[in-house]
Amino acid sequence: SAVISQKPSRDICQRGTSLTIQCQVDSQVTMMFWYRQQPGQSLTLIATANQGSEATYESGFVIDKFPISRPNLTFSTLTVSNMSPEDSSIYLCSVEWEGNIQYFGAGTRLSVL
Amino acid sequence: GENVEQHPSTLSVQEGDSAVIKCTYSDSASNYFPWYKQELGKGPQLIIDIRSNVGEKKDQRIAVTLNKTAKHFSLHITETQPEDSAVYFCAARDSSYKLIFGSGTRLLVRP
């Protein structure tokens, strides 16, 4: 299986600021994903991070708000821009491993004041 | 697109009893169905999965069944223990490779 490290594990931010979340995998993977989990809710896919090209965003999520980088096959970042209290959520990175299995990082718990 | 419904939203059982969580999906092209366990403060952890060419899969106290005709799959946990208490999510991998998650079941195992 893949080992995924996410940083930071949690943060408290002021509205109007931005936070960049890092996701590091211990092996090269083709598919990396970013999810949002609002308090007490299920997981919602934000985007697929594509290596060497622009991320593919799901309906309701836009690049200006959630810019994503994927400089290589082991690393990706998600930025939450111009934050408001509604952005308070858990942000999760996942990778697709052999057999289409997805493994998740521990998540970043974000609170926006 | 794919839609996954999960029931019940909460489930409370006595230690040693069995727990069953059910999910239905809408896209007949979905072919992979994982189950995740999420403990407080942690990310989702894959506990078992099943593919569309298999009807049942078992791993110790955990089993998953799949009925392709009815488009539903279920998680069965036998001899429940307090450490099984967590939120469980089902998911379906749709024809565009994305995982679509159910709404989650909060399982409480009473000692």
C-alpha cells in the first residue's frame, strides 16, 4: 500500500487568508485526488491532480478558489484561497494504487475564524 | 452520474452482536466497491472491498456482499468490539474512475 503524509495536520486561519496543504506519497502514483469533508458529512471530490497539467475540477469547485499543483508523481499541493468560515472542513489527499484501490492521508483539519 | 445511498445513518449494537450496513448504487457500469472506516481525527482507512465479478468477500470478522442485479452491497461485522466504533463509508467506482461515497454510518458498539 501507499504511505501518504499530509501537512499541516490542522490549522486555524483568519478569513481572507490562504492556506496551502501538502501531500507527499512514498511511491510514484499516477492518480492523486483532493477531497473535502465538511463537519459530520461525507467525502466530496474537489479535483483530480494531474501531473504536468492542470487539475480536473468537479462541479462546484473552481481553480481560483482551490488551485492545485502536481509537480511530480509523488507530491501535490492544494491551496484554499480567500478563506471564509464556510471553508472550515477536513481536506483529504488520496492516491490510487494497484487495482484501483484508493488510500487516504490523515487529513488537514481547517478552521476559519 | 453515480449516486450512492447508505443506511442506516447511525447504528448502535451491543458488544458481540452483528452489525449490517447497506448501500445502493445507481450506475450499472460501476465495478468496484470499497468500504472505509474513519475514526475520530483520522483519515478514511480501507477495510474491505469487492469487485463486480464477485458476490461475497470475507476477511476475519468483516464480510461484504454484492448483488449486481439489485445494485446493492452490504458490510457485515460479526462479534463486534468497542474498537469497531467509528464512521463507516461505502463507495462505488463509477465509469469515469471516480469514487462516489455514501453518506456514512456512525457505528457505536456498547460494552
